[in-house]
Amino acid sequence: MIPSIPELALMRGLRPDPGNNRGCAIERRGAPERMSRPPARGLLAPMPASNPVLVRNRILSTLAKTEYRRLRPGLEQVALQENEVLYAPGDVVRYIYFPDDAVVSLLFDVDGHRTVEVAMEGNEGAVGLAIYLAGVNSCNLSIVRDPGTAMRMEVNVLTKCANQRGRLQDLLRRYVHALVTQVAQAGVCNRFHSIEARLARWLLMTQDRVGSHELRATQESIARMLGVRRSSVTAAAGRFHEQHMIDYCRGRIEILDQRRLRAASCSCYGIIKRQYDSFLN
């Protein structure tokens, strides 16, 4: 289950500012600059560059072999834990994460008690890149929704590598454009489309990033992502279940009929998917 921003603030050694009702109302309380990260079960802790690592991030795998070999000494593979906060409001971005099989949610605080997901980033992307290129501190919460691994690189190392000859700089710019499209489309979707269409879009986008028909999510966590009541998600999921489009049990959702689920989603899913596919292809 995804905690609220005040709950996450306490988990990280932060506390909400009671006198501030804005979306980034989090005050620091001696938070460390770098979080300790215990290895996840069955996953890899930080690995030395000499160890062979399967390249599963789509940005990194698109690079020519010579360009990737140039990047490799600056990359380390890390295990990302469920609900781990990569960036909180006010944080300075020091690392860029290239997810392998993890999924990261970009959340904004609505009123101090609710959050809404404005984007999700998986193996098609680079978490923290948009904040870093803008030259500002984070104003949103980036939290690991689905645990897994990622390749991590310090921002100053990435800057040097991107300025060298190759495709990296162009890919990163195109990715930011695709991410901005996703954020804008999510805003339109959350404002104008039905809960059924939004739920279908969310399930399909998650499936694209985890690469599996089986998803790990509770109705409560989905409700927080979409910024709606849990009862609304329960009703919509129940209708999908009755139509044999999905099945669910104890925090797991299985997509049974992707074609019909896509028909039930809004046009936002197709717009976002085409944007990402175009820059990666």
C-alpha cells in the first residue's frame, strides 16, 4: 500500500509543516542526504562495474555497444524496495535511476492528506532526469511502487557522458518530452475521463512497465494513485471482473483480456504509448 505524503515524511525523518497547506509542505528534520538500502530478497545490491549485467533499461539498451561501454564504469545496479522514496519535495537530485524492472510513481500532494499519480516511470525511462535538467529541487514525491532493480548514475557523471559523442543526449531529451506528454495527458485524463477508463489506462500502463499480466496492487493503493475513493475503484474493478477482463485476489491483479481492457480505456493510453514508442524506436 502506498502511504500518504505525511506518512512518508515521517518515515524519512521529515515532518509536515502544519502552517503550510501547499503541495510541497514538507519540512526537513535532520534527514540524511543518502538513504541506506538493504538488498531485496532475490535482487542484487550495488554491483561493481566489472560484473556483467543484463541491460534491461530501454534507454541504455538502445545505445551502441561502444557508447554503453563508456557509460558502464559510472553505473551501479541497485535494489529498489517497495515504498522507497527516491526523491521527496525539496530534495536535490544527485542520482539518476534507469529502472530495469522496478516501477516508480511520481506523486503530487493534493491537500496534505491525498496524493495523485501524475506519471509512472519504468524500464523505458530515467527517474529524476526531468528535475535535474530543469535545474531545480524536486517538488514532487518519487516513490518505488513496484520493487526491482535499477542502474544508478551520479548526475555529474551523466552530464559528462551526455556531452560526449553518441545518442545518449538526444535520447534523454526525447525521454523528457515523452514524460511531459504523460504528465499533461494524466491531467486531462484525471479531469475528464471516467473512473473505468482511468483504471483501464493505469492497468495497461503498469503492465507495459512490469512486462507481466500479473500486477501487484491493492484497490486502496490504486485509489491513491488515481486520487479517487477506494469504493470507486472497487466498483470499477468489479465490473471489469464480471466481464472477465481482469481477476484479482489479495493484492494481485491479473489481466485476462488485454484487448477488451484497451477498448475500455480512454485515448490517453494510446497517446502516451505512441509517444514513448516513437522516441525509443
